Amino acid sequence: MALLAGVTVVWAVTFLHVQRRRAAELAAPSGPLLRSLPVQSGPPRAESVELTPDERAAFAGLVRQFGRGRRR
């Protein structure tokens, strides 16, 4: 019985060691690290829309309307 318990302990320790080593290998980056993100020069074209004066006025009205609800 003592031999079986000893073998079980050795197996468990070895198994945990192998699992930790695999986890460390998976967590380590395999390629070069990206040190910083490139600077965005402006909004993408798909998100940039020219508004007519009427649309600008309507948007300003919405901003004022929603702004009133947030005041305390």
C-alpha cells in the first residue's frame, strides 16, 4: 500500500510539473511583441459623413435635449 501511495505522489508531482511547463509555453509570445499601436490620423472614411446645415441643427437639438436629462 505504501508503494502505491508513493507512486501516486510521484505521478501527481510529475503531472503538475508538465502541466505548468505547457501553460508557460502557451503563455509565452512566439513572435515579436507589438510595442505600441500606430497613431490614427483621423476617422476612417466609412465613419466620416458630411452633414447638411439642417442635419447639423437637428443634431444640435438632440444634444441639447439629451443634455437636459442628465443635469442634476
